[in-house]
Amino acid sequence: MVSRAGKHVSAVNHQVEGRVEQPKTGSPPVSRRTTGLAFPFLALLLTLSASLTAAALFRVRTAGADVTQDAPDQSVAPAESAAQPEPTPARPVLDLVVRDKPLDAGGTLRITFGRAPGDSLGLTGVARYELWRQAPGVDSFAVARTFTARQRLDRFTYDDSRLWTGQPYVYRVRTVAADGSTAEGAASPPAVPTRQWFYTNKLNTLVAVIAFVAFILGFVHAARRGRELKIRRIAGLDAIDEAVGRCTEMGRPTLYIPGISTISDVATIASLNILSEVAKKIARYQARILVPNRDPIVYPVTQDVVKEAFVTAGYPHNYRPEDIYFVTNDQFTYAAAVCGTMVREKPGANLLLGMFYAESLVLAETGASIGAIQIAGTDAITQLPFFVTACDYTIIGEELYAASAYIGRDPTLLGSLKGQDVYKMICIVMILLGVALMTAGVLTRGEPFTWIGDLLRVRGTGG
Amino acid sequence: MMKTRIPLLICFVAGTFMAVQYFIPAFLPYYDRVNDYIQIVYAFSIVLGLASVIQRHTHRVQRRGPEKRRHKDWIYSLCALAGLTVMLLAGFIEGRGEGTLFQNLFNAILLPVQATMFALLAFYLASAAFRAFRTRSVDATVLLLAAVVVMIGRLDDGATLGIPKLSRWILDNPNLVAKRAILLGVGLGMASTALKVVVGIERSYLGSSKE
């Protein structure tokens, strides 16, 4: 900001200098024949340059003001040179406040204090403030933190962490002047760091989570009791049967890529659920599946999932452990290896399901070039356009999470899908209601509905 | 039965803890500690991954089967094994610091190869864009027009025909709305999948959906 403002100022100065000096240094002499035409033109030019110069000067002043506001170092220097600080004696800080840090796991106190009387941003003789802490069971104080006085702060705040939870701590602030004199502030009352047991600012999230869980479990219960649930068709998932069948007919393997993310990514979990269903189908068709892995934790899981699927399908002898393998955990090396597998093994179908990043297009385009049926699914919004372009079917966003239930046709899982859909409708209605009420609040120029915004706001750990 | 129940129990306890800690500040230190466990699991799994790589490529290089023939792509496997061995030895013998053989091999071979793969994206993008922008339907035409406006808007630093503004509007309004709609579904889908896994409704990852 400072440097940008500075550059701006110098650039404007150059413009100003150029325009002012131009007539002096080198404007060509105007001939008499052209004077009649040139005069109004020159007059116009002069008027323009004068107005531009005025505007530029005004901007220089404004920019100068900005610099003063934004750059503490530059602003302090002139003030210092204009009025050297008197060597005033140090005065004690009067408003030391020590409180437990809210919404934390304990062990932290939040200390705030203002400047000593007479101190103005460290320009009137105060050099620094020292925060002294008395630990429980110790008689003496020790320095916990030092604050330079020359900061653009009216109050200093510090979170003193790594303290004993439940133990009292006492603090005081010592003002140290430039001349070496010091002044001790009064000690704070004992403060005890405590741990909190609930993020009160996340109450709305908790209510929403409880409602969501209730909906899902309610619909699962209904499905278990035999209630018929209709789920819309998803073309990409219907095509998995077709793709596996094609591979079997052609005698080629199916290539299943479970994304390149870690096991902690829900998209990877969803992909593993789909892999289980796909592997069962492949086992029944007595076909072959290739699963190259990028993550070393995902690798043994995919191996186990495919093995169990072959066992469940009744064809354990067809399971080939060498077909489920770890490649590398490097993104583009993995992409290169999988592209090589596509070109050499020529799979009949490529299933790219999970989390993908920049390698998505490399994989999908290579797959398209070998003529395989390609079904891709991801919740990575940035990669979806690539899959839509290069693949035959694309499973978009939430469909990836519905895939396992959709393919397996387990009524319990279908129940959870229905619950999710109903909850989504409620979310949409709430969003529309919130937008309408907030808009009404803006239109009425009052704040009768701003509490709705607060109610719906999701807050992080810091509150 | 135990083979299914014990993983389900572990999953339930771990999943419930992770959900609960989000609302309880006092659990934060335990959450951090559990996250550290992932590093330990990762370290062990790397050994598994390495074993997989060695096993797979060694099998390809070896003469196997009744005809004692190598895999048709055995030469690539040999290269992979040679690379793995050289890098491992270089790392163990000389370390991985600046100027070591490991670092030089990494900078001279692996980085350019990775950069090459990444650079291929440009060509794939051109090919994909060509297919996406073929005007075969009304939807494709709208897509083409929007893409052209956004591309010109990115190039144009002036205000030719107000294209940068139009480009910004397309990105900030229709595009953002569609993104958020997908994200809403994704968020609920993630939460639903997590819930199903935690409470044991979804057990496909165990290989079977039924006990």
C-alpha cells in the first residue's frame, strides 16, 4: 500500500513536471501561417494541461494524505522531527484487564491494556511496555511479553497461552521510558484460565446438524419398514452396467481411478463405496479390474474392498492382487503412469470417480483418445467442466455420494438419500426466506431482520 | 461377524468424536493429537506402497508362466525399478540436502518431467475447448458465447464494449449461482455420506453391505 501510494505519487509528479516544462524545453516554433489555426488548439491544450495539472496536484495531495494514513513509519518521522519528545518520566498503565480467553480448550488468558497517560503512540518518551506474569505458587513476577510503544495501537492485546488450566495468574504492566525510568502498574486480580465445553456461537450449526441427522435416520427407518422410495434416474450411474458389460464383451479390463485425494476426503470414501459395487459387478461378469492408487493409505483399502467384493460375489479365485496397486504419491507422475496404463492396457471403460485436481483433463483426454467408455464423477467444481467435455457421462457433485446407494439399490441407503433430498428442499426454502427477509430489512432502511443473518451465519472456531 | 463389527465400532467411535469435537472447545487438544496419528499411519502405509511398487514391477521383469516369458512392457518396469533404486541409494548415502546427488537428480530429471506433464495440459485444454464449443445445440451456443465473452474480458484491460464488466457479471452471477447450487448439494452429500459411514448404514467400504 505504501509503496503503491509512493509510486503513484512519483508517477503523478513526472506527469506534472512533463506538462509544466514542455513549453520551456522543446516545443517546436509555431509558424505565422499556422498561427490562426494553432492558437485555438494551443489554447485548448493549455486549458487542458492546466486543468490536468490542477487535478494532478490535487491527487498528489490526496495521495500524500493516504500515505500519511497508511504508513506508520513515514508518518511518524516528520512528527518526530517536528516535535522531539520531551524526556517525560514513565507513568503506570491504569487499565490492565486479564480475562479467560473465550471459547477455548483452556490454558490461555487474554490480556489487554491501554497506553499509559500521556503516551501518544510512543512519541512522548515511552519506549516499551513490559507484561509481567506471576505464575501460581511463585512469589516473583517474570516478563511474559514486551510491547514496543511505537505501534499504531491504542490498546495492546495478548493471548498468554500454555498456562495451567484452573490455576490463578496475576499480571502487571511496567512502563519503560526512553530515559530508562520505569513505572509499575497495579497488579491485576488473579485470573484463572478455564476450558469451555461448548462453542455457544455454533448453536445454530448444532441445531441444523441434529435436524439433518433426524431426517436421515427417520427416512432410513421408514425405508426399513418397507416404505417405497422413488429416486430419480442418474444416467451416469446407469451407464456403469453398460460400461462393465462392454469391457466383458471386448475382453478388456475396466480401469477404476479412485481420485488422487487422501482417505480423509469424503469424495474418496464415496468412491470406495462405488468401487465395492462396481467390483461386485465385474466379479460376477468374471472380468478384470485395474485400480491404480495415488495415496498409500487408500491403496490397502481399495485392495481390501475389491477382494471382499470378489469374495461376496462368489468369485474369490478371480481376484488378482497385482491389479490393485500403488503407483506414486506425486500428482503428475501418477497421471503419466495412469495414462501409460490406458495406452498399453487399452481398458474398455474408464471410471474416474473421486477427487481430482489438474490431472483430470490429462486422464480424461487420454481415455477419450483410446476409445474407452468414460464415466467420471467428482465434487471438485473446477474439474467438472473438463469431465463434462471429455467423458461420456459425468456424475456431478452430490450424485457421487448417492452413487453407492443407487447402484446397490439397498433400501436403507435409498432412505438416506430421500432424507438428504428433503433436507435440501428445507435448506432452499430457508435460503429464499432469508433472502426475502434480509431484502425487506434493507428496503425498509431498518434492521428488523438482520438477526436472521446472524442466525444463519456459520462461525468458525475463533468465534 | 467380528471382522465387520470391530471396524464398525472403531469407525463409530472415531466418527462420533470428530463430530462432537467440532462443538466442544475442550476437545481441541485431543483433536490435534488424533490428527497426528494420521502421520504415523501414513508413514507405515508408505512402506506398503513401496512394497507394492517393487512387487508389481519385479513380477513384470521376471520370466514367469509356463512359457517363461516376461511381461510385454517389462522394460518400463525395469526403468521404474532402476529409478527407485538409484534414488533410494542416493538419498541414504548422501542425504537430501542442497547439492547432493539426490537433489540434483530430482532437479534435473523429475522436475522437468513433471513440468512437461503439466505443460501438456495446454494442448489438452485446446482439444477439450474445441469439442465443448462446437455449436450443436442452443445450450452449446450459449456456452460458446459466454466463453468468448469471458475470454475476451480476461484479455481486454480497457473497456471495449464493456466486455470486462460483462465477463465479471457472468462470473459473479450465473456462474457463481451454479457453483453454489452444486456446493449446497455436495455439502449435504458429504454430511450424509459421513453420517451413513459413522452409524454403519453404509458399509460398502468393508466389502459387503450386509453382515
